[in-house]
Amino acid sequence: MKIAENLYLVGSEQFGISHPLDCNCYLLDSGQTRTLIDTGLGPGVEDILQNIRNLGFAPESIRHIVITHSHIGHWGGANKLRERTGAVVWAPAGAEKAMQDVDSDRAIRVNFEFGRYPTGFVARPCRPDKPFSDADRIALDGVCLRAIRTGGHTPDSTCLLFENREWRGLFTGDVVFYGGRLGLTNLEGCSLAEYRRNIHKIADLRTDALFPGHGVFVLRRGEKHIQRAAHKLADLLMPPTFFEENELIWDREYLSMFNADTRSAAGKGTRETVDADR
Ligand SMILES: [Zn+2]
């Protein structure tokens, strides 16, 4: 799905274009090569690759995969996509440990306990090829992303600023969403204090477009959504969280429908139930 000049949405739960546990996966086109921002959980990789082909791009033209933070719903497909495309996997410094030590990830453990993952799903570790740090300018074959470490959702959460002559957009992962909602969760590493400390780093970037890791994106006035989050964080009460209202992905019955689809499709050899091998 084309969403702006040289930018496409190729994976997403809420837009219904890949697996329901996939985050928004964005494809940036530099003209010669492509960069994928986040990969989804893994079972949606074939959908994502097909979406990319449907846009007229060869999967092999993806030379870079950039991960916004260490939650597996954002990088779980990276192994398989790296194998299929030969792309380099970039991830925030500090995310490598969580991406390789999946057994200690409470989010993964709880999702297994609550029966949310597809039948046969295996959480396999991923070793990133290249780490990036706060304030790094990541040069990707004609595309430049500015890394802005914005802890709060996770300590390694990093927003990525992209600019061209027409507009500037911020890929926010799970840091901030439409309407200024935050990525607050009941997980280790999520911190209101860190949110308060870091939100100013993205509040005054004159951001036109806001590209969050889930749900609606906006092409204009993106900064207003971030400033609303900053305003809420300056107040005394708990700010609104995106995940609280995103109920379908917490619904076992809803997800089991996709498990059934996946099982029958896999029997025809069109889709895989198990995530990428290392
Ligand atoms: Zn997350």
C-alpha cells in the first residue's frame, strides 16, 4: 500500500495486510534499493514478501532492515527476511541481548501462556548485523535515518526521523501513537519516568508524518500527536495507552481464527506456521 512518495506499508495487523500479530512494517524506496522498517512477528513474512512483490519490487532489492526496538512483534520476521533478501539487519544498541535471549523475555512467555501465538510458533533469536546509537545518522543507500533514542516503552526504543524535500516523517515504533497515546505496558523496562525524561526529544522536530508501529499513521500535523503525548506526560494522571484499546490482538478467539487459516493454508504449501530459522 503506497502511503507517501517512496514509502509503502507492507505489513500490518490493523490494516489487515499481514498476520494479526504483525506491527506496521514500512518500506522506504531510495530508487535503487529498499529499506524495511520492522518485520512483524514472523508468521506474516510470506504476506509481507507478497505485498512487496505486488508493488513491483523484488524482495532481493531490500538491502536494509531497521528494527525500532527489541519486542519480537517488531523483529521476529528478521531472520527469515534476511535469508530471503540478503539484507543487513540494523537494531538499536542494547536490543541485541533481548533479541538473542528470547527465553528471558516475559512478553513472549506471557503470550505463550495466554495462547496468542500461532500453532507451531517458535520464538527464535536474531543476531542483528549492525547496532546503532542515539543521534546516529544511518545511511542506507541514498536514504538517511536519524536515530533518536526515546526510552519509555522499552529502554532501547528508538524513533527514526526521515526527511526529504517534501516532508519529514518520524517512525516511532511503540513510543507514541495517533492521538498521543503511549506504548505503556505491564512489562519490565517500560517506564513512565523514562517517558517523561525522553519525550521532549521528539516533541519539537516539526514532524509532518507520524508512522507508529501499530494503528493509524498520519501524513500531516504529526507533531501535534507527539505534543499531546508530551502534554499528558506533564500532567498528574496516567496517560492514555494504545494497547489498552487494541483489544483484538489480545483476544484468543480472534487469533485462533488466523491459526486455523494458517494451518489450512500451510497444507497447501502457501504459508508457513513456524517462524524463521536462525
Ligand atoms: Zn513494543
